[in-house]
Amino acid sequence: MITGFFFSSSSKVWDDPQWVIGIEELGYDGWEISADGNYRLDDSKKRQRIDEVLASTNLDVTVHAPYGDLNLASMNYPIWRESIRQICLCIEHAADLTDRVTIHPGYLSPLSKLDIGRAWSLQKEALIEIGGIAEEYGVLACLENMISIKEFLCRDPGELFGMVEGIEGIGITIDIGHANTTGTVDEFIKDLPKADHLHLHDNHGSSDEHLAIEKGTVNWKVVSRGILDAYSGIVVIEGRDLVEAGESLAVVRGWQ
């Protein structure tokens, strides 16, 4: 059962949060904060502005942790430690807003390609530490499947679910748009009962365009049936602006 429709726009992280009022006006139940740029939750002035805008709405909140320039699989130890620190800090500051924080897996650098097994191990170690912090703060940190760039880890269900197996405090975000770029939509639909969070957007299968739903090549007839039959939780629609947010919401509201 879908428990709410949220909207998120990573393209707006340098905008003033005032635009978020438009999410509620469109009929969304919540906002997924892309916690970067002007939306970093560990920056007191930026957090104050976010809180002011949220106070003027009835929107619920989920959070997407920062990922720019971070790498949980980095073999450069200071970078690896800083990547973990920033995600844990985001979780700590998100805990009074939500119990769901989406995180990105790491990726292979030219150095880590020389020892891919070690890169996967570093990712696992990072998740164990992040999961411990998430549990402490009452948050589930949900690892997300990635797009069809070969350097990214966790692009298919086997990699994604295998990576989080047995780690307390770590869950799964399934991103259907990302899955469309890797040709794994059907596989991920089978795993929807195990998903803790869900991202929806469209593309033409070759890049992460973040188009409005039904503006690309995702088979939404199949996806919508899979969601309605097997998924329980919040659905986050990702998009570039409020016009596309409205277009996508009109489509998904029609599924029910």
C-alpha cells in the first residue's frame, strides 16, 4: 500500500526553499530533502530556513543524504572517512524530521579498479558504521541502486541486496529510473516487497534524465501494477521542476 506521495528535486539544491510550498499546493504529501547545497542539514543557518518553510506547510519529510564528491568505497582513507562522516552527520540531523534517509553506494576509482574486492569490502565496512549510527538515531539508512555507469557499485538487485545483507540499520531504496538505465526494471519489481523506500522518474534508458513519468521508456503499466501489488511505503517522485512534479503526480494518482 502506498502511504504517501513525496517530491524531490536534486536540481534545486541551490534554490531558496520557498519553492517547496508549491509541492503541497500540487497535492503532494511530503518533500524528500536532497541534503546538499542550500539544504545541508548540518548547517544551522540553512537548516533554520528549511524549518521556516516546512512550518508554513503540512508536508512530511524524508531525506536523501549528500553524495557529491563522496565515495564510500574510496581507497583514499581520508576521503573514505570523510564520506562516512558526512553521511552519518546527515542522519543525525535528519532524525528529528524522518526515519528514512537514502544513501548512495560508492564507486570504483582508477586506484580501486586494481583491487575491486577491497573496494567492495570498504563499502561494506562503511555501511556497518553508518547502520550503527542510523540505529542509534532511530533512522533506516536506505542504500539505493545506481545507474548504468560501470564504475558504480550496486547497479543490479544481486549487488544491492547482497551488500546490505545482515547489516542492522541499513535498508533498501529501489529507484525505478536508475533501473531503467541498467535494464533491470523487471528484476527490481520482483524485489519490491523487500524495498523500504521507492524513487520514481523516467528516462530513455541510456542516461539518468529524471523526466516526468510517462515521458521516457519505462513500462509504467508493469511498474504500477508491481507497486500496487507488492510495495508498502512512501513513493518519492523525482523531477526537475514543479511543472513536471504536477505531471507525474497526475499519473500516479490515477493508479489507485
